[in-house]
Amino acid sequence: MLRRTALKATVAALLLAGVSAPAAAGDAPGVTATEIKVGAVFPFSGPASALGAVGKSLIAYVNLINDKGGVNGRKINLIALDDSYSPPKAVEHTRKLVESDEVAFVFSTLGTPSNLAISKYLAVKKVPQAFIVTGATRFTDYNEYPMITTGLPSYDTESRAYARYLAKEMPNAKIAILYQNDDLGKDFIAGFKSELKEAFDSKVVTSSYEVSQPTIDSQIVSLKSTGATVLLFAGTPKFAAQAIRKTHESGWKPLLITNLIASSIASVLTPAGLDISTGVVTATYRKDVDDPKWANDAGVKQYRAFMEKYMPGADLAESNYFTGMHQGVVLEAMLKQCGDDLSRENILKQTRNIKGLALPMSLPGIVVNTGPTNNKMYTQLHLQRWNGKAWDLFGQLLNDDAK
């Protein structure tokens, strides 16, 4: 009782003096003197389970942080649950994290449908939805989604990069777009429409698929019949691998572009066939760990050392592990900036206050800069082409100039 009274007196004195007192451990949800609870939801199973590698790597990196003593003297208690890429499960798990586990904030939840399903609930509860793993363009609207910061390049940014490249290099191309029938895929359609404008209808043919479908073979056959010379895939890894393989088996030879989250060597190119995948183009912000040109790079060495100790036996070429590690680095940096004020208000403030953070596996020149009116972790991309053994960068660094 004396300790509580003394604490209240101290806070009152600070307020009277015009000083804003940081949230005490006992007053901030999910925070004690030795721990901060953080919630996360990932598709460890289900149709997008390949993306669960992001969560596995994040968990491993949090273990690294905790082995170093945590952040500002507190260990991170990361509670990561499996929603199987199902929005109703994501809602159920998120409610548990907030109401039963009493996490300080939700971090790195993966997938557009899941994040959309939980966004209103978290906004009402004023729980930060930090650095979500989706590029859905809608979430970059910081007024509409005040609790959100994004952890992937927006699909709008990425799709416009492809549209501009094709307009310059293949101005007469007929473009086929195979897209996942959700916000992910629809954002790519919207991005091409914003660039091509009235020429979209004459230059582009589209076909969609549902994540519940077993294959996309029929869509590939249908798009091939249009005579398109470019195929853009916008979806998740399992179906990207199918698209690459079926395109090859059908004898169709378009320029094949696949979106960033579906460009992993381990979960896309290898299942499709590394040779078959030769010529595939994607946009990226990260280094290729298997490319000899990065062999002595400090960030790649850091990644290799982390994986060897905390995820032994895992495939280093699985780029979703890069994402999970980067999420962990951002989590650590953001919590350091919070200091001892771990109120949800300050946590949200610090998610919008990351300045010049160079992440280990990001390409040179690509850094994280968030701000009061920018909730995007990544705003820069570079095009690359698969040569059968590694990715070759080409063109110039692309900056998101859409405001």
C-alpha cells in the first residue's frame, strides 16, 4: 500500500511540474518490470502456411533478443497463434490476446484478410496493430487505420513499378494478370489501372482464383489462349509455384512476373523448378543470401549467424525467414525508442518514428523511415530477374512517389 501511494505521489508531482510521466509497469497493459507481452497471429497451417515461416523466424529472433537480456531490461513474451489464414480464427485469437493474455500490442499479424478482420476491434480497443505483414494498399491510409503500421511494400507501390517497367520496355505487350481474389490481387489490378488508365482495357486481360482452390491450371490455360506476352501473378507462394510450372508445361513463354511475397526461392522457385523459373521477374527490397556478391556483406553474415544458432537446419534461401528477422529487428528498435514509457499511446507513437533504420537483408540505400503521415515500413524497391541460380538486379532503385 505504501509503495502504491508513493508511486501515485511521484506521478502527481511530475504532472504538477508539467512533466509527462511515462506509463508505470503496473498501469500499462501487458507490461511488468521484467516483461512485455506482445501478440501475433500467423498462418502456421492452412493454404498460406508457407508464409508461416515469417512467424517462425520472428519467434527465433525474439529468442535472440531475450538471450541478450531483452530490451531496456524487459524480456519480450511473444504469444504467436495460428489462424490458418482464416479471418474468423484471427478475430478469435486476437480477442484472446487482448482480453485474456492482455498483450501490450499486436505485432506482425500476417495476411490481408486477417488484418482487415481484426482492425476495427483493435482500433476500438486502442491497441496498436504494428508492422502488419501485408502490402494491402488500404492499410497505408493512416487516417482510416490509425493504429496500423505496415511491414511490407504496398501492393500499389509494387504493381505500379511493374506497370511502369512494362510501359517502358514492352509498350506493345498484351498483359495477362492472374490474381488472388482478395485485396492482395485486387490491389495489383488497381495499380495497373492507375498507370495504364484508358489503355488498360485494351492491353490487359485478367483471371482470378480463390485460395480454397486446389490448382490454378484452368486459369493458366485460359490466359494462354489470349495470346498475352506478359503474365503477372499476384497471389501467395503455393499458387505462384503452380503458375510457373503450368505455364512452362503448357508451352506458353510469356515474360513471367511474380509479386514479391510469392518470389521465395525455397517455397516458389524450387517447387516450380529452378531452371523452369529462369527469366522470372519480381521487385524486391532485399538481398539474395545465396548470391556470391553478398557473401561478405555484414547483413548477410548477421542473417547466416542468426539462422545457424536459432533455426539450425532451416533453408537459408527461404526469403520469408528474412522477413521474420527484419520484423524482429524493427520490434527491437521500436521498443528501445519507447524507453520506459510502454503505454499503448507511446508504442503507437514510436511505430511512426523510425528514422533511417537499415535492416540486415535490405539492399543498399533502402532504409526504414516512418512518420506521423507515413505508416509504411518500406517505400523503395528494385527489380530483379532469376537467372536459374540467383537473382540479378536490373534498372534503378524505385521510390514510392505516390502521395
